[in-house]
Amino acid sequence: MRGFIVHHAGPGVAVQDLGRPGFLAMGLTNGGAADLRAVHEGAALLQQDPKLAVLEMVGTGGTFEATEDMRIALTGGTMTADIDARAITWNASHAVPKGARLTIGPTRSGTYGYLNVGGGFATEVSLGARATHLSCGLGALVGTGETLPVDLDKGHDVGMTLTPDGRFTGGAVRVVPSMQTEDFDSAIRDRFEQTEFRRDPRANRQGIRMDSDGEGFSNPKALSIVSEVIVPGDIQITGDGTPFVLMAECQPTGGYPRIGTVLPCDLPRVAQAPAGTSLRFSFVTLQDGAAIQARANADLAKLPSAVTPLVRDPSTMPDLLSYQLVDGAISATHAHWDEGD
Amino acid sequence: MQTAPFVPIIRSVGLNGLLVTFGARATDAANRAAIAFRAEVDAMGWSEVAESSSTLVSAFFRVDLAEHDFDALKDRLAEVLATRDWSTTALPSHRTLWTIPAVFGGERAPQLAEAAEAAGLSVADAQAALTSTRLRVLTLGFAPGQPYLGTLGEAWDIPRQVGLSPNIPAGALVAAVRQICLFTKDTPTGWRHVGQSAFACFRPQSDTPFPLAPGDEVQFTAITAEELARIEAHNADGAGGALRESLE
């Protein structure tokens, strides 16, 4: 079977894709990758369809042996990575020869790392998608000893890179008003915008708790509501006033009021913020939010043309970011570093 | 219970869609309106609507509001809203009546007596109410395919218990706030465990992964623990001995 033999897998490794739309009425939410931008980046690096399934990894990855020649791309939160003990660059595509071992180690920045593979992972399709949805019992975490099947790869280019954006260190997150925003007094909304939050370690694919100093954000007007639709990015305020940003694997409905909804294009920033990182929320109008999101969608569609050749020598260039600052000068004089991929 | 007329409201939900709400409280009329209105808009086949759903009191239309203008869609939904009184509109056709066998009380459903007491009923009257009331699937949620069934009589407006029961099994009938929930999977809950069925609400390997749909009707019928055990012994398909007939 064409695939990757899993010699070791970390505790939070699972197959994901863009999710499983169409079943909201039946109580099954979309799910899918926590950082959808990383899936699009991986597809762009491999010049393939972003609907193909990837491996999402939290904390650490694992050791994977290719049963045939493979292409991979590593995106999302940075992790250490090597092929047969030769370090490889994150945010780039690489060849993994038959029999070679790809080792993906601990997280260095962000929270969710992604292993994208040429052809996509070919695990069983359930209800139209391969996305693992643990809380709904669809799929399972990847375990040591299994072989992850990979579909035939129609592409052949490797050694491409994308400059990562700055979504791995928290920061500013834009929010549109939602169903219950008006139920929160303006003083509470103002304080919510002025507060510096920290991502709590209590976080998973369903939701992320936001810590802050000072009083909470509950509001008597918003306490008693009928259970209502949840969408990813909703910021619910629980009974004790704590905000939770609801993520890809959120439940379809919930009874806590929502103070607002994170723009889809800013949700990867929330997903990737490491525990303890600071995040701030600011409201934009629905109209402005729609315009921002439309531009972000257009940017995602242009990712395939934003990839550039990776010029690299991992043994002497361990830091991709500093390397890229002098990209032109080095590639002009050391073109041979392109070889060997 | 009669309340002042509620004027339906249309709100955006993030950039993910539009929500049309028919009540501030979970009433039977608001739920009927949400189901009927959703069916009407679905039948119109608007290209902007990627999918729809209904909750206890609202119809939700998933629309990419980055690509489609909220105000224009809100106006179109308001036009449909104005065509009739949705709380008295007939529920859509192609619904199913399910008859689901369940054990009430005893070791398999140990909180029937407690729930009966909270409702001010004898255990026999409580079981009679649960097996004589034709319930409707108000909405599916919390877990895939999991129905919230209503509406029980006013006596059943019992609160959730203060503490959580750590693990009520799949197939359980649990009661609170005039509703019965039929669990898809083992679930911690504050609702009281009044019955136990072998009905699987989510069958991912089946041609019909979600047997129930909003608007379907459910009639529970009492069986013994021995009968339930016999059903469970041959229940690979998850049917749980339930019968289905078409409601036309």
C-alpha cells in the first residue's frame, strides 16, 4: 500500500481536511482543521487541491516511513523536522524517498502543525469527508503501528516555500457583532475590547478559554437564553463571565450567550496562539468584516502563485526567517544549494 | 401557555449565516414555526444558502456573508416571513412517526421515580405520560442525530438536577424542561434518566446515518428489561426494535 508507516505518533495527531459541511440540521458540525490557512498553504506548496486530507499535529508529530517516493509540505505551527536525520525546513515542500523516515518533533512556535502529502491522505471517507471529529466518534487519533494510506500524487515539484504570516504569536483579533452582542451592555463590550487576554492551557479543538485579570464579562441581560446555533469563532461567555472562543469541533448549538464572532480569517491566529500568549479582540462592523474576509478569501486563492523556490542548506541555515532576509544575495552566489532535493 | 405575540427577528450569526427566531422562550409554537419556515425557504432553493438547520426556536440559513450581502438576504427572508403566520403553518410532509421501545424505571432507568416526584406524579402516571404523549423532534443537536423531543405536559417543566450524573448511556431517555432527550452516546448530564432504549441516533456506517429528522414524531412504548436485553442482543444496525411509518 502506498502510504506512511507510523513508527511513532504523538498523542494529538489526526487526519483532517476542510471539514464535513451539510449536516448541521442533523446536529453534526463542520469540524475540519483548526488552522484552515495552513491546509491551503500546504496545498499551494504541493500545487494540489486544498480539499485533500492532511495530518494535524499538536505538541509533537511522530516518525513516518514512506512506502513509496512521496512529496510532503510542512505548514502551520513550526515543529522540528528531519528526513533520515537531515533537518528540513518548515513552510516548505520536500521529497521523502521510499524507505526514508520523516521525523516531526516538538512544537517550536504556534500550536497546530500540519503534514501535507502529495495526493493527500486516503483514509476512509465518512459522511463525505476524512476529517477526524473525535467528539462525534468519526475517525480516531493516529496510532503507532498503523499505515496511513496516501493517494496517487499527480504533482512532482518539491523545494518550494511560502513566507509564513505572523499568526503564531497571538495579537489582534477582529470580531463581528453576532446574535447576542446587543444583550451585553456597551460598558462590558468596551471592557472586552480593552482587555488583554491570555490563551489558557485549557484549550482543544472544541474551544479555547481566554484568561484575563479583573472581573468577568457576564451580563444579567444575557444570562437566560434559549439554546441557539453556534458557529466556529463564536465567543461565548460562560456563567462565571469567562470568554471561550469556539473552534472547529464546536457543538452545533449552545445555551451561553455569544458576545461576538471572530472573523474566519483571524481564527487561525486564535487557534495557533500558544498557551499564555496575549490576544486582544476588537469589533468591526458586519460590513467591514465581510470586506476583510472577502479580501482574505481572495488572498487564499492566490497562495498557489505565491510559492517560491526554496534555496537551502539545512546544515548551515537552521533559521529560515533570518535566511529569507538575505534570500536574493545568497541564492545568487550559492545556486548549488538547490541541489539534492 | 399564551404569551404576547413575538415578532420574528432576523439576525446575522458571525459571517456564517442568518438566523430567523420565532420566540424568546422555547415554546411548541415557535418550534413549529422554525421547522415550517426552514422547509419553505429550503424549497425555494436559494443559491446563496449552503445548508440550513433549525434549533428549538429558530431557522438557520448558512450563507457566506463575505460573499453575499446580509441586508439583501435579510429583506428576502422578511418577505417570506410576512406571507403567513408560521406558528400555525402545517409541518412539512415526508415526516416519519417512530415507535421506540424503552424500559422505564428499574436498574436500566433509575431516575424515573425521582423525575415523577419532581413532576408531582405517581410513577405509574409518569410512565403513562411518557408513553402516551406523541412527541416531536424539536431539534437535533449536542451530539449528531441526538433529538430533543417535546413537548411534555406542564407538570414536566422540571429543572435539571443540580449535580451532573457522570455517565448516562447511549440510548437513554432523559427528562427536563418538558422535553425528553434521547442520547446518541454516553453523556454526563443534569437531566434525569427516566427510560432506556436500544435506539442508535447516529449510525455513521449506515445508509441512513441520521435516522431522525426535525419534525419527525416519536411514540415511546414500554417494554421490560428482559425484552430490552433481547433487542440489544441483535442490534447491530442500531434499530433498537423501533418501528417507522410515514406521516403523510
